[in-house]
Amino acid sequence: MSDCLFCKIVAGEIPSKVVAESENSLAFYDIAPQAPVHVLVIPKRHFMSVNDVTSSDLAVFDDLMSLTQQVVLDEGIKESGYRLVFNVGEDGLMTVPHLHVHVLGGRRMTWPPG
């Protein structure tokens, strides 16, 4: 999608600090981190949100979650714990309409989130 911020990052048109990459997914540091570790993991293929993933797309979603697990290991937060967040839609405060998971860690998370 030509006007999508994350698609532009995947295409190399907008710089990002890449953490990890697979054939179908990309992980990079969030530009406005909400925790000491705040990484976004996105599919390279454009999906508006998790709502758009169908049974025929499960390999893409599997790759996304596998890369997320790699990020958790590489960032050293597997043992201490972390939070995975999918924001969906306006009420979910999704600011970039491209499927992505926030990997948050490096400190004790609060409840409610924030």
C-alpha cells in the first residue's frame, strides 16, 4: 500500500532501526517507546489489522509470531516477562493501519496498561 507508513519502512523508503527480519516479517524499534524494550513486529505484506488475517494467511501470521519470539529472546526479556499488544481499530487506538504487534518489556508492566 503506497501511503502506508509501515509499507514504506518495509520498502526502505523510511529508515528504521531493524531488530530482526525474516522472509515475511520485519521487527524494528518503536520511535516513541513506552518501555525500555519496545519493538514493533509487522508482516511485510500489508494487512490493515489482525481482523484481515484469514485461514489462507496463517503462514504469514505464524512467521510474524516466530519473529516475535526471536525478538523476545534477542532482547533478553523471555525469562523476566513481556507484553504483546495488538491495537485494532479506532477504539483500540490503532494509529498505523497495518497489522503489527508491540513487544514491550524490560520493566514490570502496569495494569491497567499505560
